Amino acid sequence: MNELTIELKQDGGLSLYEQIYRYIREEIRNGNLERGEKLPSTRSLCAHLQVSRSTVLMAYEQLLSEGYIESAPHKGYFVADVEELYDVRLISGEPKPSAAKKPAYRYDFSPYGIDLDSFPFNNWRKITKNVLVDDNKELFSRGDAQGEAEFRKTISNYLYQSRGVAAKPENIIVGAGNEYLLMLLNQLITGEKLFAMENPTYRQTYRILNSLGERVVTVLQDKNGMNVESLAKSGANIAYVMPSHQYPLGIVMPVGRRVELLKWADCKKGRYIIEDDYDSEFRYRGKPIPALCGFDKGQRVIYIGTFSKSIAPAIRMSYMVLPDEMMKQYHERIGFYSCTVSRIDQIVVKNFMESGCYEKHLNKMRALYKNRHDVLLGELDGFRKRFEITGENAGIHLLLKSKENISEKELVEKARREGVRVYPLSAYDIGKEKREYHTVILGYANLGEQDIRQGTELLRRAWK
Amino acid sequence: MNELTIELKQDGGLSLYEQIYRYIREEIRNGNLERGEKLPSTRSLCAHLQVSRSTVLMAYEQLLSEGYIESAPHKGYFVADVEELYDVRLISGEPKPSAAKKPAYRYDFSPYGIDLDSFPFNNWRKITKNVLVDDNKELFSRGDAQGEAEFRKTISNYLYQSRGVAAKPENIIVGAGNEYLLMLLNQLITGEKLFAMENPTYRQTYRILNSLGERVVTVLQDKNGMNVESLAKSGANIAYVMPSHQYPLGIVMPVGRRVELLKWADCKKGRYIIEDDYDSEFRYRGKPIPALCGFDKGQRVIYIGTFSKSIAPAIRMSYMVLPDEMMKQYHERIGFYSCTVSRIDQIVVKNFMESGCYEKHLNKMRALYKNRHDVLLGELDGFRKRFEITGENAGIHLLLKSKENISEKELVEKARREGVRVYPLSAYDIGKEKREYHTVILGYANLGEQDIRQGTELLRRAWK
């Protein structure tokens, strides 16, 4: 047994007990104190180091609890039988950004962005402030797994009034984004599963299903949306559709097709339709079309809505409406999952909706996007000879298809050379075979009217 | 063709176009207008109804876009070929709460609750307010999939200083709770998977793995935690452990066992350790024990931390640290998932940490919980003859095991009759075979000192 001589520093930084603890730990780690070796008694060490006995005791206790040393009754402390010791890695350096920086464009017709300049920050801040009062501290405790009951009631009212969907609040599940809800849903639907998707489609869903190990087939998509004959032939039992505004093609599914789709689901047990109603708020002619779910008598439709487009992408908040039978399954099998959205955030959005701010915001955005939409369509008028324009009735993007079969790649590249970013349709292709594309996508939500004018002027030059 | 006579109301409510649209839609739905039937021309209808032509046009356009009618060039409008029409269901009534109400107890020794009275609401509100300024509107746009870079840097510093974990910010992934992170992680680990868990254990993880379709074996748990020999025999390749404070038993895994566990993982490719470090902040003797991950040279440990216990359960915010090799997989395979936590909330927590509020809060809570812990242990002193007390060095609960083999059920029931809620250990059992339990759990985070005294007094009476 060595008498441990530890140079103790009084000048701040580490406490005495911690210095002793660290010293002994290091001695054990580097092998100066060998396994089984007896340590000095606390009494002798405190005398030796001229510190209080409790200081030594604390150090020993820490070493004991971490397993470096062991104590034997009436015998004292010994170095524990530690086979091999691992060091704490020391890593330095700045974090690298996890996403690569995009090249700069003068005008970016991104279909992903939304306009944030018009966001009612003052109202949002005020509402948040009012939610964060002491009386609401209950909001920091665990909430309802499905989402706050009052929030679900508000969503229910909203869905009924604006989407024609009569969703019972108890059938609504709030989650942190569509992606998470799809993960939940996939656990809820058991048995043989084959998903049907259109092509091109919302690729994120395809990737998630793939990553979850599910099988996906693509079925024919005609001018009215998913072709139900092709769907029936595919053998799929779950159809993923965006009837209000197919992404990216912008197809609005007419009532006839909706009814066909519902019939398909009704005629065999275990068939479901997932209705992704991601941007139904933005429609420029007439009022929004009721959701497919609103027509569903057979309880085959799972409705998914989101606040990503209508409020902000960073507000990770979506919801789904499950049929009764599936709700039973939910409670039995996956009701144990906690809600993934902060209660406070839920109440902020609820109050935002109930105060009328949401409606006002939606109307404002609709008017703003409609202006941009009209300006873009006006500017594109001269393009019509050489391009077919589609998907322009709703949403925040439209499509330009070359009538001369100029390849999408060439269109994107030529635009890029003029400093304008347009988006290739092929990015939404989920098929196994490569197809030729002659279509590009132009989003306009995040561009001012002047930018749209100048951007299209450059496109005219690029593609002439 | 009928001449449509629609009784139009001018007295608010619906606009004229909407009244026309709704009337025709109803006529189609109830069959008064049959499929293929020609509608009046817009010119004749507007004259008939004495409204402007654009009003009729808008109504027709809405019907067109919803697929109720079709237009034929030079011929006019016809009722579309809609096979069968579904009605919007009308549902009324209040939402039922989705979780059943618990019976009332005078004293509830819940191991789940945390003390919220001590939460620094003023600071939190101030920080939130400062984040929600106009300059920060960028925070409402889509953020980094892994979580905000600056937030991850803050977490990295925190982990290094308080947990001995040298995590590179680029290896950290922020998510809405441990449950979600487990779902992600499960997609990341491919190939044959067999998870090993202790028993009893944190049941939520078991349920999630089950629900994801994964196989889980239970392995022996001795006084030092997961038994590595038993683990090796089980054939499992992924070990789920809580080395800092096993839940629910409260075992602190000594260094020797940690090293053994790391060796197990190192000696075969594809082996991983998931370290759930859920409540390492609350430890009452010595300083917190460094995380297992801090000893990991072989990059086999996936570290999961959370703010649920240390800040508040409703703040759905956890993070995991992945080994380098797994990060590569993450980027290649599942980097497309958006972050599930709102950017604003991330920055609020980041500022909470950086301002020193978090540390202050942790120290305050530690002192508070320690007081309650000490009071409870003091009150339980008289129980020691008949009960073994374990798991009392850390966390916010402890265990009482009957030395007389009184069944857990009897203990819980007798306590209930006195109005005191204690928790059965068997609720954490994930084994296939039923085991006898004589242990109950007493949590103390959410009880004042006076409540603890009175609650234990009642327990003394209940169990005498």
C-alpha cells in the first residue's frame, strides 16, 4: 500500500474531494494502483493530506459508486477488479453543418418555401406570452397521448367547417409532423400490407415507407388522379392519395373518382385510403373542395392534415383522423406512445385558431399567393406556345411542360446559367424504370411579384 | 332541362354563388338532377335568378372542380357521371377524454411525476419572448434535420462537462422524445436484430420495440446491472441499458461491469449498446457518474438523453449521440426525416442552458429532491426491520421490499385503503413467465415534505 501523496490546490477550480477522487481514479486507470491493492484508510489519508475526514470519505464514496474501488467490511478499501479501462475521448472542432450549402441563385422558384414575412409575429408572441403564465404550469406536465383534448376539439371544428370532415375529437391524433404520424400509422395497420402510390408523387412518404420496410407499388395516374382500375389490379390494400391537390402534379380529384376510390376501399376488408391533405388551404378559384374523408361512409379513410404549410414549416405539428375501428386498435396497441408535440405549442396553436388569427392569416396568405400566382401566370402567357401549363388552380407551384420535348435537365441547366432555379419533375419519380421528363416545377410562395417578373424574364431568355 | 328556381337569400350567411352552388349540388346528390342532364346555360340562369353572370359562373366552376358537373365545348354543362354520392357525416357531442380518470388518493407516491412548482416560469417566459422577435422569423422556416446546429453544440458542451461524453455536435440528433428516437434508431440498425433488456426494466422501450416488430430477450440482472455472461449467451446483438440509474431498480452500474459490457460489444461486428441516460441529473451522493458512452472507444454505444425529467415532461425533447459509422448510415439512409422538434423550442432550451438557468434549475431541483429523499428515508427508518430499502442513491424514487414476503398486491391494496398510492414493481416486468413480487415503488418528486411524512405515517398503519 502506497501512502498517496496528492498535491492539492486550494485556488478554486476543483474541490478538495474532487481532486482526491480524480487523482486516485487516474492512478487506477494508468495502472499505478493495481487491482486488489489496498488503499490507505480514510483516517490515515486525511491525516496525511491534512484535510477533513469527510473530504476523503466523499472521494472514496464516489470511487465506490463508480466501481473503481470496493470495500470489504473490517478490512478497508481495495482497487476493484477492473479488466480494462476506457478513456473519455477528447474531441474538438466546430460542428460541420449537416446539410450541404446550396448554390446561390438570383431567383429561386422553390416549391418548398412559404412566405414568412407575412407571418403575424406580434399575435403569435402575444398568444405565447399569455399561455406561459404561472396558472398554466400544468402545461409542463405530461399531456394527453393523442394531443390536448381542447386542441383536438378546435381541430375538429376547423375540419368540419373548412374541409367538410366530421372528425370526432377522440379520433384525432396530434403528432410532430406527417412523417411521425406515418410511422405510428404503420404500426397500427397490421397484416399483409402493400401500399399504392401515384408516380410522380410526394417522395418523402415513399422514402419513409421504404425505410420502414414496407412494400410500395406505383399505380397509373390519369388526369383525374389515381386510376382505380390500375389500383385494383395492383393488389395493393392501402392507397396513398392527395385528392385536394396531388403533389407535385396539382391534380384535383373530381367527385366521381373519389367515389370510385371509396368503393374500392369498401369492397374488401383491410383496405384503406390515406388522404394527405397537405395544402388544401391554398386554392384560388371557388372555395376549397371538401376532403375525400368527408365522403367516407365506410370508415376507410385515414385523414392527415398539417400546419406546416398554413402556419410554418418549423412548427412541427400534424394530425390524423382515424376511423372508429382503428381507434380501438390504437388504444389497445399503441396508445402508450406519448404525444410528440409540446403541450404549450399545442395550446398556442389552439388559441391562434380560436382567436380568429388563423383564419385571418390564411385569408391574407391566400390573397398574397393568389397575387403571385396571377402575376406568374400572366408572365408565363407568352410561354404557352411552347409550354403546357398545369397544376395552376391551387397550391403554391405550377408545372411547365415543354411541347417540343426539351429535356427537363436542359431546362433546369439553362435556367441555372441565367441564375434562376427551377425544379425537375423527375425528383418526384418513385418508379423503378427511368422515364423521360420534359417538365419543370415553378414555386412562387417565397418570391415577391417583382422577383417573379424578373425571374420569368430570365427564363424567357434562358429557354428561347 | 329544368329551369332551376333557387330561392336566394340576401340576408347574410351564404354568398349568392355559394347558395347556387349548394342548391345544385343537393339536386345532384338527391337525384333531382340526373347524370347526363343538361344544366341551364350561365346566361339563362343569371337572367332567371336576377344575379350577375359571374355569380353563376363561380358556382358552376366550383361544381366543375369538385366533379359534380362536366362541360362540353360548345354544348354547355352536364351533370357528371357520379356513381354514388356519399354524405358528409354529422357528428356531435363532446370529446371523451382519451385516458380514463385515475381514482383519487390522498398521497400519491408516483415515480412518474416531477415537481413543477419550482419551475422557473419567469425565466422561461422571458427567454421565449426574446426568441420570438421579428429578427428571428427565420426560425419559422424549415430547420436542420438533426436539430439546430447551435443547439447541438450546446448539448455537446453539456454532455462533455456533466456526463463525460465527448459527443461531436454533428453526431447528435434531436427528436421529439426517446420513443421517436428509438423508432429512428430501429430504422438505422439493419440486418438481424435481437434486443436484450433487463427485467424489470423501462417498459415503454419494450413496448415500442415490440410494436415495431422487433424481437426482445430478457437477460439476467444482478446487483451490478445487466449480467454480461447472460447477455453473451442470449445471442442478442443490441443491449439496452440504463447504467447511471437502472429503471426501476435504481442500480448504478460499476465501472467493472461497464467495461465488461463494452468488451462484449467490441468483440463482434454489429453489436451495439443503447445507453438510456434518462435521469442522471439527480444524484444525491458525490457527483454524477460519467456515462458509459464516455468510456466507449470502439464506438459501440448509442447514447440517449432527455429533457423530460430535468426540464419538464411536456417539453418533448430528447437527443441521441450516434457513433461515426452510424452517422454515415444516417446520412445515407434516413437523413431525409425532418426534425420533429420545433426550432423555436430548440432555441428556447438552448438559451435556457446557456444563460445558466438550466444549471441553476438543476441544482435547485437536486437540493429539493434531496430534501424529500432524506425526509422519506428518515421516515422509512422504522420500516427497515420488515423492509429492505434499495435504489435510494439517485433518481426520484426508491424501492421497498418486504422481508416477510408479503405480496406486492397486498402492499398496494392495503396502502390504497389508507388513501396512499404506491406502485407495484411487477408493472415493470417484461418476462413471459409470471414472477412473484414483494416490492413496491415510492416516488417522491411530486410530494412536499409534509405530505411525505403523513403519507408514510399512513403506510405504517396500512402495513403494520
